[in-house]
Amino acid sequence: MIGRALVAGVAVFALASGCQSAPARSDDASYAGRTYAGDVKNGEHVFDTNCATCHGAGGRSGGVGPSLVDENQRQDLARTIVWIENPDPPMPRLYPSPLDDREVQDVAAFVQRIR
């Protein structure tokens, strides 16, 4: 009985103190509904400056990181943005610095077009 009261008390405290859930991921409906319109040309420039060292020129050759040819077949634009914002190692986290929101969207738009 005390255990249930303790759990209920913690839940009420968490709600009252403004705890929020983790940010939505690309597979959540609330996230998937966001609109993106990246600038492919700027994305290519940002990619060449920040990503080509590992993914190769134009994302086509790989190396330390994988080739990104046909990445659009593996994940959509929203999931590409999420990946750039919060990658798994060994990919370095470049967001929110040196890449900002707009640059992430631009790079994702560019990556989606690598063939």
C-alpha cells in the first residue's frame, strides 16, 4: 500500500514540477508532421565543410563514415534530420554547434539527393 502511495506521489510531483517527456523522434506523429524545406545547394556546401572528411566527397565514397548514396531509400528527410541532430557514435555530434537548425535541414536535404 505504501509503495502505491509513493509511486502516485512521485508522479504527481513530476507533473506539478513541469517534467516533460523526451523530444519526439521522427517516427512519432507529432514529429513527422513538421515541415522541412532544406536548401540543397547550401546543404552541399555545409556537407563539404563538415561531413566530407568522413563520408567522402559528395557523400559518395565513404571512408571512416559510410557512403550516403541512396540514403533516401533507408530513411526519409525527417529521420535524416533526427540522425544528424543526434547521431550514434562514431559519428560526431555537430548539432547545435557548429551546425544550427537551418544547416541541419540543408544538409539533410542534400543527403536525400545523393545518388
